[in-house]
Amino acid sequence: MLTKVDPITFEIIRHKLWQITDEMGLTLKRVSGSPTTTEAHDFMVGLYRANGDILVAGAGATWHIVCASAACKSILNRFGVEGVGEDDIFLLNDPYIAAYHQSDVYIITPIHFKGQLAGWSANFTHVTDIGGIDPGGMCPRATEVFHEGLRIPGVKIAERGRFRWDVMEALLNMTRDPGMTSLDLRSEIAANNVAKTRLRELVDKYGMETVDAVAAGMIEHSESLLRRRLMKLPDGAWHALSYIDTDLPDLFYRMQLCLTKKGDQLVFDFAGSSPQAAKGINCTYLGTLGSVYAAVATQLAYDTAWNEGLLKPIVVKTPEGSVVSSKYPAPVSMATITAGHLSLLLAGEVLSKMLCSSDLSRDEGMATWVGGIQSVRPSGLGREGRPYMVAILHIMAGSGGARSFSDGVDTGGMFAYPISSGPNVESYELNYPILHLFRRQTPDSGGPGKYRGGMSGEYCFRVHDAPERATRITVSGMGINAIQAHGLHGGYPGASGQVIIYQDGHIDNIRFDNGTLTAPQPAHSVIPCLASFEIKESDIVFVRWAGSGGYGDPLDRGPSSVTGDLALGAISPWAARNIYGVELDAAGNLDAEKTLMLRQAIKKGRLQNGRMP
């Protein structure tokens, strides 16, 4: 395929296709008013071939690349080629067809050239509200998919260039916040319109045959690069195990993964994972496939186009009716922050273990990034007396897993999410009745190791200037009672997440001492990973998101690096002594002799116990 187009033209067209997806992302951010889209960058954009295969994926939530392809193919199958008209626009959010969960609304636009279907532009945003039992779309109280909001298998919202206002109004009639949700959808439509215009211009200039040949060549190149890379790695099997913590009687749901690599093929087998749950922590097979794809793209194909070619060497096996391959009508509204997210982390872990098995690729392995995710969503009446709900996404600032040669990046983003970003505190306070007391990095949150995992962060907020002087808080997620940010090669895990409510917690009573939030007077409640409750204006909400794993034995970390962490505030004096084995003198300086003795004593204690701590 590559020989049909001269190299210069091939590169021009390839970069133009990438540029189109970049412009799609910029358009999304410029039109949407939601901090989720404009600042946290919780969206995905992409171009797809006429048959729905992945052509070029833009930056964003990488695991949605595969789901958007399934959405294009579903629309094509549902309506047929003759039913997909020029200037039609489709909407789909059914997780049992394409999306991860109902809040991920996909806008799918066919792109025609001279009457022929030339491709698709597709994107999603996590819309503000979709009308489920709990505000904001992630529903901890749901026990079946019918509780989780509007579910659309595919509908035309524009037909032959005429917008279907009746359909749009019907959709918005199901949401608690039609204004912001409308902006979310309009931003998606605008992004696809830009892509349609740009792709038509490209085809008009170079011809359909040439552009299609470049598309095929890009896919062939990505597949070839991935297969060549795999052939250089050792064959073998690598395992990972983790748990989703819940409020259900079973408490913990097991997720395990075995990666088998033979030649130029990868087989990801989730056999042994728990049966599906009666809460929306489940993920469909397609979502799990998307998570695995994202891990492979990030760790093995970081230097090539993310397209259909990367799917070809991958096989994903899941037990039907499990948390990683749920059967209808199991609830799935929290998939992206529970089983779907953990599938991504486990896939990244086994790939890192594989990479670390070879001297040629050891530097490409890394410990697990941000472990559990806590989605915290205030909702109620805003300052203008209209309903509001918002997801506070400071967690998107993330933290990076340690590597074989360096520490993880402190608050360094999310794994497989190239443009994740912590939104501005001021954006939330401008648009919603909340007031932050602080947002900062968390000492001792990065997993200890020869190389330390990246620090996570924490924040405190309260209700402010709300008409009802109160608001409802919905907490969804995992990783509070289960450690999920695993270390690598002897590295320790990163900190778990936590949510605490301080009742009548006046600001003067809240202190932050040596990395620990303290409240000597007000009563407090530790909130589980799935919860929905109301707080008063005098209550304070504290949230810490999970850290990332360390790499190597903490006792092998250079003492000067440990004292540097102390000076930075990345670790506490307790951790310096008890985990890293570093002794300081009375002046706070390194005592090299006592440090050597302490480390020897800690190692001796390990041998006597017969296990690592």
C-alpha cells in the first residue's frame, strides 16, 4: 500500500489527518462550557474509515478510540449505507453497543465526497447529566442499567443537513442540567463539522483514491511497527491481580489478568475475574478491549499513529457475565472509574513486566500510575436558583508511576491520557456554589522505592453561596479500601484515595500538620467508595486521590535523594526513617554511618520475617 503514494505526499496527508483531529479537540474546548471538557479534557476525537475502522485517533481519553469505532460500525449496520445520508448526524450512548457508560455521549458524523461515503468523524464528551438515579451520570445506587439514565442505541439528530430540534429537545428533557448538557452536545457537533469540512478539502485536493491509500498505509505501518517491536521481546506469561472495593456484601471484586506473548501476538486473558456485580462497577467486553488497546498504544506504540493496525496483534479474552464482560442489563454507569479503569491499570502492569524482562526495553517499563479514582459530584440549586451538578476533576492532575531509572512525575497526569489536566479551582468557584480551602500535593502518597512514585494530591471544599445553604454529594469509584497503584520490582504501592466529611468543620478548626489533615473539634465521617449524601454549608469535604507505584527496593534509594524528598515535602520524617532507612542527626542532616546500620537492621528483620513488608 505504501508504494502507491510517493513518500512526500504520504507524509503531507498523514500530518494533515493528525491536524484535523487536533482541530477537532480545539473546537470541542472552545464551544463547550463544562470544566470537564474545557480543562480536564475528558473527551476523545477521531477519524474513521468508511467501514468504521480506526484511521487517526486524536489526543484525549485513549480507551474510547475502540468504542467510537464500534459506534460508527453500529450506525452503519443499523441504518445501512442507504440510510446514512450526506450531512446526517447520529447520537449514540448505549454501553451495550459502543460507549463505556451512558454519560459518554458519542456524536457520529458520516463524511461523504461526491455522494460516496468517505469516512466518519466521531467524538465523545462526558456530558454533565444524563438523567440517572443519581445526578451526574455515575450512579452508586443503581442496581440495573435502567436506573442509569437515558440509553440511545443510535438516532439521527440531523438529517440531510436539517437539525432535528424535536429529537434534541426530547434528549435534553431527560437531564437535570439541559443548559450545560446542550453545550456539551453542540461542542461535539461543531468538532465533527470542522472534521467534515477539512477531510472534504483534503480529498478534493488529493483525490479519494490517494487519501484512502494513505489511510491503508498508515494502518499497515502501525501494525508492522508493533509486530516488529513484539518480535524483539521475549516470549512468556506475566500476571497481575487487583480488587475493586465496593459497599456490596462481597466487598471486594477480583480482577486478574494474564498476558501471554508469543512471537508477534499478545493475548490478554482476564480469566478468574469476579462475576458481574449488582452495582455499576461492571464494564462491557468492548470497554475492556478499549482499555487494553489504550495500554498497548501508550506503552508499545507511542511513536506511531493510533489506528486499526494496533488491534490486529491483540487478543482479549474475558469471562462472560464478569465485571470485565458484563451481560445486559447489568449496571455499568461507573465503568470508566472502576472495572474499565482497573483493566487499563492491569494491562499497563503486565506490559511493564514484559518490557522489564528484556535489557532492550527495561527503561520502558513503569509502575502503576494513579490507582483508584474517586468521582466527587456536588449537585443541587446554584446561585441563580437553577439546578446544577458538576464533577470535581482535580484527580485528572494524576501522578506518574516510577520507572527503572527515574522517579514518577508528581501530579503528572493520567496513564494513557495524553492531555489530562487538573481544572482551575477558580473555574469551579465561578460557575458553582462551592469554595475551596486548598488544593495541594500529598506527602507520602507516591509509592516508596529506589525510584519514588509520583505524588498525588488532595483538596478541601465547602458549600458557598448556595440558596439552600446545602448540597448533595455523590461519590463513585474505587481504591479507598483496596490498594491499586502497584509498585514494580520491589517498589511499594502508592497511597489509596480517601474522602472525609467534617461536620460543622469551621475553617479555624482545620489544620494540616506533617502531611496529615487534622480536625480536633468537629466530628467526621470517612466516606466509602460508593455513597450519596447531603452536606450543610458548615460541613467540609476532604478528598485525596491515589498516588502511583514505586520502582525497586526503597532501601536502595540514594540517601541524598531521600533528604531531597524531605526538603521538598514529598515524604515525611517517619517515612524517611522507617521505609527508606535514612537517619538524620540533631541538625537534620544525613548521618551516613547510622543510615548504613539502620538499613542493615531493616534487611535483617525482613529475613527473619521471611517476607517483604
